[in-house]
Amino acid sequence: MTKVAIIESKMSRTDWADRFDGAFEFDRYALCSDARKKKILKADVDIEINLDDYTWVVLVGSEALKYYTSVNSITEYSGRCVEDKFLPVINPAMLSFKPEAKPLWDESKKNIQEFISGDLVVAQVTEEQALGIDTEEEAREFLQAALDHPNKFIALDSETTGLYPRDGYMIGFSLSYKKDMGAYILTDVITPDIEEIMQKIFDTKKVVFHNAKFDLAFFEYHFNFKFPHFEDTMLLHYCLEEQPGTHGLKQLAMKYTPYGDYEKPMHDWIDGYRKSKGILKADFTWDSIPFEVMKTYAAMDAVVTLLVFEKLYPAVKKNPKLWSVYENILIPGCRFLTDIQDHGVPFDKDRLEKGRDLMQEDIDKAINELYEFEAVERFEQVNQKQFNPNSTVQLRQLLFDYVGLKPTGKKTGTGADSTDAEVLKQLAEQHEIPKHILSIRQKSKIKNTYLDKILPQLDRDDRLRTGFNLHGTTSGRLSSSGKMNMQQIPRDNPIVKGCIRAKEGHKIVAMDLTTAEVYVAAVLAQDENLMNVFKSGGNFHSSIAKLVFNLPCEADEVVDLYPTQRQAAKAVTFGIMYGAGASKISQQVTADSGKYFGKTDAQEVIDDYFRQFSNLRKWIDRSSRFIMDNGFIYGATGRKRRLPNVKSDNQGIQSHEVRSGLNFLVQSVASDINLLGGIEMNEYIKSNNMKSKIFALVHDSILAEVPEDEIELYSAELQKCIQRDRGFSIPGTPVGCDFDVHDDYSLGKFTKMYDI
């Protein structure tokens, strides 16, 4: 007889019979009987239950999951089977404030019901399914069978000792060419004739990767393999579900295959090995895993990749818009980003070392100046210790108890008065100390996050290989991760940009799209007045101000004669796509112009703006209604943005979703203009044997290291690639591109600031 227990952290008023549609009978328990406890610690657990009495145990929420199992993520494992009898599930109470979780709840409920009824089982991995090959003869036989098999798709995966090809080597690779069977092959057995068979496979089959950019880099760098045809299950899933953090192979395997968390036994082995040897997680490398332990997990990576592909590929292909994004943007984009990651960001090592020392001097100077304040002196006398500007507790005491500043009302998660950057900026209007703290924090972050970390991670050619991702944002913009986040390079201080420096005989060429998002909005809205501003040329924001305010001067005179009006027009132009209202516009113009600009004034500007650009207003209203009615919207390039929270009862959440959708419409197209231009230019460089190297895409910029004798050709061709009409251009007036050419990415600001 099947017996079921449901365990919550604390007893709730949830009607579980109703939640699970009365599909099964159950006994109900709570980890802790004290309902007053906010967070349940191990010492608080007083549940009395014999787990052996139950066939299945439903664990509600993360606390119950963590207590009974070795896994942590409730969202990742919700509705999955863990350790044979546990069925984790998110708490449905969260749906009231997080309605986007409803699909996960619905899927989890269905899976739990099917596990309990016996309709759903976790498939067991057998030795016949997951082969381990460590001899040349076996490898040759298996690969020849893969080559001869009629299936035109094969799944391929690599096991490596590092995240970048220059930092490690490939231990082995996995390949699956038919359903529910794969093999893990040690790279030690790869001989020239086996390489030949492998290349024939890659030439004649479509190779399916999960996160192709990673595997391509290793196979190409260490073996010089070529992959003329490849697919990527990570990017396929991104087309269907754009939320970051949902694209891992394990997650997709649990969702789309019967194998559940097949890799858990290997990770249990790793945990045990690390504990027995005293090895930190960061120091563990995969070459420590014995072949007999590795082979099953590794082979199954390829098996589940092929199974996931069989689910996702048809789903994307049947939607023409999503298919166009995948085939024409994401797959070429993957190839492109593999190249630019390999090119690496060029750094001047000597300048990095000098910059690190200079920044430390700046930090020391700012700290010394801080100690000169009387309030700091009193703090140290009373507390008998030196004031630590990095201590939030001490800073709170100093600002509110010793300086006597009034808290802003913003609280931390623990309920204490906040001293974050936003708060310090407000407090800086009342006293000098918050200004100094902000300066110390900003400079310390630059030194600790960039200057200190970049130096030891440089390759022998003084280039930094870091990551660029196609799947990291909901807007379609690229993200960056790994050794350095190129999207978050400090703008206010030129020191990091100044260390990105071209080698001798080369220049850094930076191309920036100009007012790209507004340009896209004008095209999408088909607002003739706004498009005419672009057609007229000249200073964009001055032209807008002249129109909106009907100013009695020429556009090029606005910046001198009517600076506040120009600033107001600029604030509205950039704010409308982000849902900025009169209050936000008022604050922005006041801050930028240095003159008070009231809320009433701001509202008048907004009204005047939309009177001048009425089609833009209509487009915003039309798009907003579509989002509200449908819970999604497609961008001009075919990307889909899902916005389920528009159905929320919370007006704030609802409004945020609509704004996110509007942002997506312009951001995705502007980003794709840049990305497609970069892809095309990279192919031009390769086909024409140029030595120029694109090494980064940062927001609306494309950065390259270009030989001095190629600058003119590179710039002209890149402009052509960027401005090519792809169906969302103003006739006769392509999107604007600005080019800056200099020895370093700071355009000389580094040497100017530090006089070197």
C-alpha cells in the first residue's frame, strides 16, 4: 500500500487535499511545532515521524528539503524525485506575491501526483546505456558505429580540468548517437586515425552541444577540430524560456527526460573525496575523479543532451519567429562569441600594476582624510578602536549616533537602517563624511574587483579570456561573466579602461551606436516627427528640445541658450521607455541641470512631448495593451518576452511587467543591431585574412584591436555591417555610429588623470 507524508516547515492553513485535487491520501507533519519561529534551525526541529512508514514524502519549501536531503534548490528540484522517496515542492503560498511561479507549481503538482500513482518513474541508468571507453580499439569501434548510424544528429560533451582552454585540458569526451545510449571516451586513446573518424562525424552530422561555446573552445583549441554544423540545447531552451538561471543541463534533464538527477552519485563522491582530503571546492579539479566514477555521469551528459534536443528542437522550429532568432542570431552569435572570447581582452600589464598602486594611494588618502573629522575622532575615543569604513555596523553608529544624521527610512533585510550607496548619496547632501565613504567604497571596489584580480588571470600574451553570454538576460542583451564582467567596467573612473591597451602598431577602435534605443522606438512606432529628428541630423537632444518647447532659436543654439529645457527633453526621451513619470523626470532634470525642476514642470514636458510625438504615445499604449491582454510580446527580430506577472493583483508588479515589456521591445532590437553587425564584421575579417580582432561587445559598443594600417578599412566595413537595413531602419537614415580610436579604451583619460 502506498503511503504519503507531507512535511512543512511549520503547520500552515493550506488545504493540501484541495491543492493536490484529492488525488491521494496523506499524513501531515511540520518540522517545527512552534509556529512563532521565523526561520527553522536544526535545533528547532521536533518532528516525530518514521520515514520507513511512507512510500513517498512530499517536502514543502526549502527548509524541509535541506533538512532531509543533500540538495538545496527548491525551485530546481520542485516536482522531481530526490533520493528515491522525497518529492520536493515549492510552497504554493508564494503564488500570491510571485505569480510567475504558477507554471512551476502546476508542473510540480502534476509530477508528484504521477509519482505517487506510479505513472511516472525515474529511469535507472544501466552499464549498457552509459559506456566507458579507455582503449583505442573500443573507441574506434564506437565512433565508426556513430558515423555509420543513420541518425543525422549526435550529442557531444567534454570533460575538462578548467573553464577556459588555456587554463586546463580535456580529460575525455562523451558522445551519443542514438536514444538512451552514449559513451565516455578518454582523450588518451585519441590517435590520428581516431581523430580522422571524429572529424568525419563532425563534417557529416549535426553536432548537438549543451552550451556549445564552452565545448567548441576546447575541441578547437586542443584538437583543432572543425564544426561546420552544430546545435545548442541551451540556446534552444533560451528561445522557449528566457529567464536566466533556468538553462542548466541538469535542470533540463530533470524536466524533459526520465533520468532525474543522474549526476548526484558522482557529486556525492566528490563531496566525500574533498572532505576526506581537506580540499576546498574551488581547488578541486575533475581529473581527480576515477574513470569508473566519471564514466556513467559523463556518458549520460551526452545521452540527456540528445533527449533534451529531441524535445526542444521541434518546439522552436514550429515557431517561425523563434526559429529565426535561433538560426539567424543565436547560432551565428555563438560562433562569434567563441571567437571573441578566444581573441581575449588586451591588457597592459605594467599599467595594471601601476594602476593598482595608484588606486591604493587614492584609497589611503581618502581614509586619512576621513580620520580628520571630529566625529570619527570621538567615535574612536569612545569605542577605543580605529574606525573601520568597511564595517556597516560602525558606519551606522558614526553617521546616526555621532554625526547625528537622520536615517532615510530605508532598511536592511534585518530591519537595521541601511547605509548602502543610494542612502549615502542622499546623506552626502547633509554631510561630508558620506561622500568620503562613497569614494572609499568605489575605489576599493575598483581595486579589489578589477585591478587585483585581473593581473593573476592574464594569459602569457597579456590578454584576459573572459565570457560573453547570449542567454544571460531577458532583454536579449549580452551579459558577461567569468574572469571579468566586461559589462560592468567602471565608467566614472578611467583606470580599468586605461589598462585595456592595444599592443604596439595597433589601436583600440571603439564603435558606439548613438541613441539607438530611441531610434528603434521611432521606427517601431512609425512616428514621422521623431524619425524626422534623426533625418535632420545635428544634435539629437537639442533638436528634440526645440520641437517640444517650440524654442525661438536654431537647434545648435539650444545647448547654450536653453540648457534646462534640453536636459528636460533628454530626460523624457530616455525615461519614456523605462516608464519614468513626472516625479522621476523632475528628480533627474534637477540632478543633471543643477536647477530645481518641479514635478508640475516635468508633467508639462511629458504632455508636450507626446503631443509632438503622438504616434510614439499610441505605440506605447498599443504595446502595453497587448502585454496586458496576452502576458507576452514579440520583438521585431522575433525574440519573445514572457510577462506572466501582468495578471498579478498587485498594481506595482503589473506595471513593472508592462515596463519590462516595453524596454524589451527597444533594447532587444538595439542589441541585435550591434550583435548582427559584429557577427558580419567578424566573418569579413576572417574571409579577408585581416589581423583585426574584435574582443568585446559592451552595451552598445563593439571593441577591437586593429593594426594601424587596417583602421580605415575596418571602420568603414564595420559601419556598413552595423547600418545594413535589416527591416527596422529609417529609410535613408541608418542608425548612427561613432568611432573612437586610441591607444587605450579610456581614450587617454587614464594618462590625463594620473599624469603619466
